[in-house]
Amino acid sequence: MAEKKLLEQMADKITALHYSPKTGAAYVEWARRFILFHNKRHPREMGAAEVEAFVNHLANDRRVSASTQNQAFHAVKFLYTHVLKIELPAINLLRAKQGKHLPVVLNPEDTLRVLDEVEGEPFNLMARLLYGAGLRLRECLTLRVKDIDFGNSIITVRGGKGNKDRTVPLPRTLVKPLMDQLGICRNLWNIDRQRGMPGVYVPDALDVKYPNLGCEFGWFWVFPAQGYSTDPATKIRRRHHQHESELQRRIHAASKRAGVVQRVSPHVFRHCFATHLLLGGYDIRTVQDLMGHNDVKTTMIYTHVTMPGGWKHVVSPLDNAPMRGSYASAGV
């Protein structure tokens, strides 16, 4: 019971600090594993030595990736710092080596071929927004009606990664499909109002200051779910946005039908957005702003895709060598 209460306090603190739901759920799960690893001892009875033992166990025995190990460490540190109000001393960790991996990026032709194969609406439209505006999956799912500015051809992304807002261009080819989608939204919104359903979720406790804000059409989801479900945080039954799993499934299936051998997830379209902009001649600072990256170094990973290692114009010595044998006779 004490363990559950502590984890609930941690979840509340994570929500108050505006961490993303996925990060919050992961942090709580790592805190739970930390407690179980030490036979359900209360964290107050433990300290740096136990944290060190847990994280080193992940590196040595579980052989988790560097990013997973870092997340586990920061989750436990969050528990001590923000919930228990205990500052941990320096901890000696066996850090897993952080690898450098290039993102999966499709060429423009393959990208459009996959998009054409995404079946059903609004999923095809959602996939095209991921690519056309460089949105993260959750940013697309949580778009509100008020965030689409047709007059200025702008989409405003609210509370992106790091709880930052940014604006991105609204693709011209998606104006008509988005207007049609908002017509569907209006019908569902009218149904909810006629049934007296609670309004949609609004962030930062704005519904306390403005009780009917969630019932306003401007705050309605651009991609609402067809049915109702219970909000895990408030326990209120209301209409939520589309679930991420359905779009993930359809994009994966579309890539198979398109004959693309790479594993395509929704996030791949965001990688394609950045890379194709750089290939189109846009400067890296512009792409950084559109992607919402804090550091240009994060954006620079895409230059390794467009110009790997700076060797774009290098000719392989094999191509300058005289051809012999079957390769020469074949005219390769």
C-alpha cells in the first residue's frame, strides 16, 4: 500500500511538472522496478548505493541500451529529488556506451508510395500531416481545431516535446482534406453537446479556471475517437483523440504493401520531413525551428543522411579502376 501511494505521488508530481504521459508512465514503472529490485524496501531506507546497484544491474545483467539505462537513472533520481525531497550524492555508474545511429529515412518516391497505401480516413490524412508538417505522433493526435489557421496556412503545435509551442507550415494539398475533417469534428462535437457529455480534456487545469472550456469547439480534437473512454487521470468518461496504435498499425501495413523493406513507423515521416527539406536547399537553422529542436546538433543528424560524412562527391576507387572479367563483358 505504501509503495502504491508513493508511486501515485510520483505520478501526480510528474503531471504537475508537465512531463509527457509516456515519459511519466515510464518513470513510474522504473521507480516500481527499483523498489521491487530491492525487495520492496522503501526508498527512504535506501540511497546512492542502492541506486547505483540497480542501474549497474541494468547495464551488466540486463544489458539494456544506453538510453534505457539513462531513463531508469533519471526516473529514480526524480523520485528522490521531487517526491522524497532527498538529494542523492554523486553516483558511480557503469554507463552503457551511447551508440550513434542514423534515422530511417525514405527517399521522396518511397515516402509518397507509402502514404498512398495508408488505408482509411482520418488515418491517411494523419500520416500526410506527419510528413507534410514534420509532426511527432502525439503532436498530430492532440491537435485542436483552434490550432489550424487556414488564413495564414499555419499549424500551431502546442506543448510539444519539452512543453514547447511552435508553428509549422500547413501543406496546401491538405487544406481541403482538413476542412472536410473539421466538418466531421463538428458533427461529433454536436452529438456530444446534445448528449450532455463532458468536454474534452484541457491541459494545465484550465477547466478549473474556465469550467466550460472543454466544451468549446475550438478545443475539440481534430482527430477525435469515434467512441468514449474513461480518462485515466480524472476518471471522467469523455471523448478522446484517436489512439496512436491504430495509426501505427496502418502505417506499418502500408509500408509492406508499398514494398518498402525498411521498418516504417510514424516517426519515420518526421525524419523524412527534415531530410527532404535539407535536400531541397533549406538551411539547417530553419529546419531546426520547424522540428522544435533545442540544439542544432540534434538537427545535424540529418546532414549525415543527405551528405554522409561529407563524401557526397567522392568517387569510389573501384569505379576508376579498369574493369576485368565478367563485369567488363557485362558492360557494368
